[in-house]
Amino acid sequence: MRTFTLTCLALFMTLTGSPSQAASDAAVEDFDSIKLYTLKNDQGMTVKVTNYGAIITSITVPDRDGNPGDVVLGYNNVEGYINAVDKPYFGAVVGRYGNRIAEGSFTLDGETYSLAVNNGENSLHGGIIGFDKVVWTVKSADDRSIELTYVAKDMEEGYPGNLDVSVTYTVTDENQLVIDYHATTDKATPVNLTQHTYFNLQGEGEGSILDHELMLNANEFTPVDQGLIPTGKTPNVEGTPFDFTSAKPIGRDIDDDHEQLTFGGGYDHNWVLNKSGEADAPTLAARVHDPASGRVLTVSTTEPGIQFYCGNFLDGRLQGKSGKTYGHRSGFCLETQHYPDSPNQPNFPSTILRPGDTYQTQTVFGFSTK
Ligand code: GLA
């Protein structure tokens, strides 16, 4: 039988003091329950998850020579996550609504709701205390899989409805991390859950990701205004720096003179995924290859969109788990999702979950080498 690895908070905390001392800006009822869990397969892949924010703190996979490397940005103590400058959402599950809702407001069934605003005039990633800053309950855990649950209260951060959320991380022998999201509600509410892991396939802290080659299976994207709110249009990417339909280095066109790149400070946009086949089966969304290590990340999802964000807000002030600083564009996120601001955009696929219905999505991060 495989050994189920559970490292107590004492190890996760390192030497930085008691959890409660650091919890000042988090609505944390029970810091004592925060633990670090390790999932593994038989191929040398390891994934570490904490029930604070349902955060993935580490993913270790081999390079083309078989050398293991940790390919995600993060910390080795919970204070790192709580106190991080600019709150980058390293590794976290984002909710109740991933990405932005314009002016923190939407109207649903004739009622207008005001959300907690935390990004200029907009609400970003669920508000001030989103799902990334709460302690989740561990419903089950073994060495392959962990299910985390959280109950978001009616009107928490301004959202209607008590929302029962479950996120399950499973590691397979094909070097995949499968993420299953599930939610039910007792009042109609917008829901858009995603995973905000920052990858650097060369290894966390190993510099810029601009040489990584990215393919996005998307012919269209959703341009934004200066506040990064979609305009509602979905133009074709052809002939623009947003064309990743064939793999190209992330850095190739990033400094082009293009209004959208100026607004995002680089890539920080949602792409409209090309879809084929069954709606409830994950389809290919993105592939990233790091020529230096040979590592390849493949993202598949049931979601209609993906936010490609290339760490434009990282600026070297954050120091990660191995002591290395996280410089500008030293990690990228591929956040599978519904489009930003959908509750205010009648032409986007709906994000409204109603009582009696079940929110169910799946995203798979697959690792290989070439
Ligand atoms: C998302 C947003 C970005 C930024 C990051 C977190 O990707 O689109 O603008 O807020 O999260 O720093």
C-alpha cells in the first residue's frame, strides 16, 4: 500500500510564527486545521496542496533527462500566501467568480447586486476575501486524490445564495493533474471557478517564461478596455499578437505596438476556446513547451474560455519557496474559465447557476517532455 503523506502545519509553517498572528487580513476561523497534503503517482510526479485557499503549493515533474523540478511558483509557509505583495493568487482556487465583474455590479432576475470591489472600480477573483483566502474542509484525502469543500454564505462578498463548492485534485499515472469542480446553490448566482497556478516549466524562480512556446486552441479572444473589462466583441486573432493557434514563444510579439497589449501590460486576456465533440468532455485548450528543460504542459478543459496571464504584475518583490525572487513574467497562468464579466455581457455564455442545477467542470493539466 502506498504511504499517505500528510505533513502537519508545523512543517508548512517553518519558523515564521503562529498562524493566527499572520491571519489579520483573512477571514480564517480555524487556522489549526491548515495542513499540507502530498499527492504522488508511480512516475515521480508530486503535487502538494493545502486547504488554505485550496492552493497548489508545488508540482514536481521530470525534465527530458528525468531530473525532477518544481514547476509552480509559491511559498513553503502559509504566511507567504497571506502576506504576498499585490496578492498574486499563487496556486489558488479562485471564486466565487474568477476574473473581473465590471464595477462590482450585476443584475440578476431583476435584482441588482453590489459586490466587494478590490481592483480599481471592479470586483476581481471573488472580492476581498475570495475562495483563495479561506480555509477549506478536507472531505477526503489519500495519496492520489484530495477533495476540498467550502460553503460560501448567502451575500458573502455580495453574491447571492449559499454556495456549496467542492474541488477535487487527482494525480494519474499519466502525469496528469485532474481538477474537478462542483457546486450547488440555494439562490441563483454567478459561479466561475478556476485555478490560478503560475507555471515556469524550467523550474520556479528560474527566470522569465518568454522563451516558452505556447499554443492556444482558440481562433478568437475577448478584447478589453483599460480596466481589463471585455468590450463584448470576440474578434479573430489572425494577424494579431494574440494568434497562438500555432505554437510560438510567448515573448515573440509581446512588445508589439498593440492597444490590447498596452492595456494588459502584456498578455492578460481571455481566449475563446475552439470546441468540438461532447460538451462535458475536456478538450485541448493549450500546450506549452519549454525548449530548455523539454517539459511540456497540456491543458484540457470543459470550460469555454482560458485566461492567459503571463505574470505582468510580478516585479521581483516576491521571494518564493526556495529563496529565489519572482521577476517580471517569471510565471504564466492558464486559467480555464467562463469569460470575464459574463454576468453583464448578454452575448457571453451564461455563468448563472440556479437552485436544483449542478455546476460541474473539469480541467486537466498534463505533463510530458520532448
Ligand atoms: C488574473 C487577472 C490579472 C491579475 C492576476 C492576478 O490573471 O486577469 O489581471 O489580476 O489574475 O495578479
